[in-house]
Amino acid sequence: MLRFETAGESHGECLVATLSGCPVRISSRRDMGIQRRSRHRFAYRLTDRLYHQVHAVSDEVRSFYIREDGVDPRKLVIVQNGVDLEEIDRAPAGPAPADWGLEKGAEVIGCVANVRPVKGVDVLVRAAEIVCRHYPRARFLVMGEKQQHTPHYFNQVAELARSLKVAGNIHFCGRVANVPAALKLCGIYTQFSRSEGLSNALLEAMACGLPCVATRVGGTAEV
């Protein structure tokens, strides 16, 4: 089995598998091409015909690659992301509110997202300002890497929160080891992504029984 992680490398995977005589070649498409450049589109069109099957995580992703890359619809099969419900059920109770600086009685709204522009954390901050006007005890937990990917964006988001006077209502928790346990601390889940294939975080939140508010992107509306 060969596995490549980036849009550019996946073409190398296909060529190596073909030249080595691999009898079955399958590709997986998990997003709406957010990291692609024009050269990737050309390479996909050349190599897609070498795959026996292409998996897409949602109907929107499937439609995107048929439209943009001309993938044969007969090859494109929807295989949605899954959630281990037993693992969700086995997750321990979430951390105590005080562990994350939350006062008793706070209305906790969760969001699992690395702080990157595509995840729309700036939109979350603007939404938080509206929510907190009416529910000042609302607290937003943003669970994900803060500065690893785009430190300048995190600084912009933090400054936006300060300027809108909601910095005290938004907690940037960093990477969380046990997301299902943390979600059990929340009463609502929200997601403001600008692009998604099919969000694992959203599926986990739904599996935890949380009401979810999310942008209509990618496969989100399908679940």
C-alpha cells in the first residue's frame, strides 16, 4: 500500500503504483480542492484515468471532481467518513469547567478547528459578539492548534476578539487529546468553515448528541 498526503504527491503515488503493476488502484478525495493549484488540476486529469476507483467523502465532493477534473462518474463512489460510536460512548466525562477557566453556569459552545482561515475562526469571533450581546454568559471553546499553521491569522483573530470585546468569552484551548470528552462539556457545537469535504469534527459532535450550527459547505448539508 502506498499513501501520499498532499495534492502534488498523490500523482506520484498513482504513477508508482501503475508502473509497479499494482492490480487495483484507488484514490480518495476528501476535500473541495482547497489546497490545489492549477498544475494540480492538470495532473489530476492525467492520472485519474489510471485509477480503478475514486472515493469521495460526500456527494458535493463527488460532484466537484466530476465537474472540475472530468473524473468518470462511474469510477466515483461515495464513502463517507465514519465515527466509532462505541468510542464516543466510552469517552470519560469532560474536564471540569474550572479546568478551562469557565465559571459555573456558563453556556458552553464548542468548535473543533485548527486556527486557519479556511476554518472561519474569524467568522466565529464575529458571531460570538452577536451571541454575547444577548447571552453574556456564553463561552466559546475553540479546540485546535493555534499558531502551528498560520500564526499571523491567529494574531489577527485574537486582535479581532479584543476589538469586539469578546476576548473573555472565547477560549483558545489548543490541541485537545480527547475531543469526545471535551465535547461533553459543551451544550452546542458550531462550525464556520469556508470549505469542507465532510467534517469529522462535525460528525463527532453529532454523535455526542449536540445540536450543531454550521456553514453550508461541502458535505455538511448531507448530514
